[in-house]
Amino acid sequence: MEFLSPTTLADALAARAEHPGAVAIMGGTDVMVELNFDRHRPPALLDLTRVEELATWDRVGDEVRLGAGVTYTRVVEELAVELPGLALASRTVGSPQIRNRGTVGGNLGAASPAGDAHPALLAAFAEVELSSLDGARRVPAHEFYTGPKKHAGRPEELVTAVWVRAATGPQQFSKIGTRNAMVIAVAAFGLALHPERQGVGTGIGSAAPTPRRATDAEAFLAAELDWEHRRDVPPDVATEFGRLVAAAASPIDDVRGTAAYRRHALAVMARRCLGWAWTDHQREAA
Ligand SMILES: Cc1cc2nc3c(=O)[nH]c(=O)nc-3n(C[C@H](O)[C@H](O)[C@H](O)COP(=O)(O)OP(=O)(O)OC[C@H]3O[C@@H](n4cnc5c(N)ncnc54)[C@H](O)[C@@H]3O)c2cc1C
């Protein structure tokens, strides 16, 4: 197996164009499992760990440009203020070892419906930066996931970053698994409040062929919340929000849980996230 190890982004993109069969590898926490189980034997690996441009994040105006090679540990330690939803989700990923190696770019590259970064990125209206020798383009997260473990990146492209507006309001993330740690989500939910536009963002994980937003639930809640006076959310509004989130999912029965349980769990997580986020929003005003 050939091992390509570029040290600059330009060289990485050139290698991507030259070796269409090469599998990109960042933290390797997904790729190495595939190789170890002999599920996949690619002709070449394209190692991206030496490409410094991928391993940095920057504040650009009111957005954060998060390089694809930034690990979960760094998101937790360095970006909890700007990207609170993603930081909360990152805390739940695997173990310290996995968080030290695993990256948000790798989660996007794998595009698993159960990936924990996705609900937070969807809720924050993030955009994925895809680059090739022809340049870079930005794809809204909700258009990035195209099928189970499939995404909108072309063979000659790499995920180079994700762009997320720095939070303007509270964000929450909730995940249900069969145990407390080192667990693939049975279902997950991300919520972001965007008070400056009186908007609501949501992200559903592990309960549809792709991560997805619950757009009817977002529109309903945005219209019902008392943005001006921040009065308590009426219980029937929270219940309806949970119902609409659950209705937006299309889960399956599998070894981790039943479709019915996943829908129930989503309704509960949506109500809880709303309660936590709205309480934070009320406290900010106090
Ligand atoms: C024990 C264990 C526990 C785990 N727990 C969780 C968990 O709780 N939550 C969770 O979401 N995931 C979990 N994972 C899965 C994995 O850690 C994550 O998906 C992680 O984000 C992968 O990042 P990585 O950098 O290691 O990716 P890699 O393994 O390097 O790559 C993952 C995929 O993305 C592609 N890729 C990598 N970089 C790029 C790029 N720049 N452009 C295009 N494609 C690219 C690769 O070709 C591959 O298909 C776990 C894995 C293990 C082994």
C-alpha cells in the first residue's frame, strides 16, 4: 500500500487529484478500524496529519473557520465559547484517546448518520469547505450529507474546514446511547438559538439515513418563543416542539434501538435541550 504524506495543502490537493483511489486519513479512528478488520484495502493512504493548514482554527469576522484536522479535544478546550454546541458534542465522542486523535473533518469525511458533530453543525447552520486544485467551495451542512456514509464532496476534493458562525445564543446537545461513555448514539439532538435573527436551528443524529434538520420544528419554535421578554416556554409549546422533532426523523429498528424508541428519545431530548437553552437565554438577560 502506498503512503502519501504531503506537508502542504497544495501538495495534499495535488495528491488527491493524482491518486483518486487513495483514502484520506486524518486521526485514523475510523480508517484504521476499517483496515484492521480488512473491510477495505485501498491502494494508497493520503495522510493529512502533517498538513498544518488543516490543523488550525481562526476567527474570521463573525465566523469561525475550523480546520478539518482540529481534534475534538481542541474543540472542547479552545472553542467552548464560540462553538458551544460542537464543544458539548465533542465531549461525548469516544474516550480521551479518540478525542485526542479524532477530528471534526474525519467525522464529516465518514458522514455516518451517527456522527456526533453533525447535529451540532446542522443546528449552528454550519458550512463545509471542500477544496480541490480548482479552488474552494462552501456547502451548507444540510446539503452536505447525501446518503448513509455519503457526502457531497467530489473525488478530487478534500474537506478542508467547516465554517460556523460564533454562537449568538445558547446551544445544547444531547445523546442517548446504551451506556454512558464510548458509545455510538442511539439517537442524538442538537439545538441552537439564534436570537439576533429570532431563529432556531436543530440537528438530528442516528435517526434517519443522514443527519438532518427538523425544519418544521425550527419554524414552529421560532414563531412561539417570546424573544423580546424571554418569558417561560409554555409546556404545550415544548411538547409540540418535541413532537415535530420526532416527526422529522425516519429511524430504523437495529441492534442499538428500535425506531419507536428513537422517536420517543428525540422528543424527550428536544424538550430537554429547549429547557436548558431557554433557561440559559433567560439567565443571560438577568
Ligand atoms: C473506539 C471508538 C469510539 C468512537 N466514538 C465515537 C463517538 O462517540 N462519536 C462519533 O461521532 N464517532 C466516534 N468514533 C468514530 C470516529 O472517532 C469519528 O468519526 C472521528 O470524527 C473520525 O475522525 P478521524 O480524524 O479519526 O477520521 P479518519 O479515520 O482519519 O477518517 C474518517 C473518514 O473521513 C475521511 N477523511 C478524513 N479526512 C478527510 C478530509 N480532510 N477530506 C475528506 N475525507 C476525509 C477518511 O477517508 C475516512 O473515510 C469512534 C471511533 C472509535 C474507534
